Amino acid sequence: MTEARRARWAATAAGALLALAGLAASALRLTAPVPALVPAAYAVGAGACALAGVLGSRGRTRRALWLLVGGVMVMALGDQFD
């Protein structure tokens, strides 16, 4: 397996995993009495991670990495409002 293929798989898997985690956290926060910004931040961060997974599968691994970082940062920022 080449380095580029490994990087694509890693970006795709990380994007999918973080997107699922963000969606699960958003769904859990919807049932709790928290401000609406919290589940929205998790959902937006999950969307960014899902987009990073798509970009990673297409070979744009550097952009996918930065989008993953941004998506996780949005989720963490939403968690601060909890």
C-alpha cells in the first residue's frame, strides 16, 4: 500500500469516525436542557468532519486534515457553552 493511499484511507476513516461521534453528541445534547447553540455546534462540526472525509477520499488529504481540525474545534467550542 502506498503512502498516498494510506493517507486517503486515514483521512476518510477519521472524517467518518469524527462525523459519527459529532452526530451522536448532537443527538444526546438535543435531549438535555442545554442552549440550542450546543447541539448546533456539534452538528456543524460533524458536517465539517464528514466533508473532510469526502475530501480525503478524493486525495485532498492536506485540506481534509485542516477541515478535521476545524470541525473538532467547533465541537469543542460548542461544548464550552454547555
